[in-house]
Amino acid sequence: MAMAKRCDRCKKYFQISENQPSAVTIAYADSSGRIHGRPDQYGGWRDLCPDCMDAFNVWMKEVQFVEG
């Protein structure tokens, strides 16, 4: 039996796949890469469908070289 989750971004249902991650969390890192705090302090884990996960990965690649 397949298990479905609901995307926290677009609210569509999607089937969970072992081959593709479907959850992200927000964390804050300093300039040396150390992560501060716990994931639940910043909103916890978010389940994303494959389309939203792809959009998130594109966004991460765009912002990873932005300097503060």
C-alpha cells in the first residue's frame, strides 16, 4: 500500500518515494557553516511534493552564492 502526504507549499497530495527526499527544514548557519538552534525553532520540517522540491532546489542554487 502506498502512503501519500500533502505538500505544505501547494497543498497537493503526493506519493512518498524512497528515491527522492520530500522534506526540508529551515536552519540558520554562521559564516563558518555552524548551524545554530534546533529545526523546531524555525518552523520544523516541511513536506514538499516533487514539483515544489525541484523549485526549492533551484532557489537554493540561486541563493547559495549571495553574500550578506
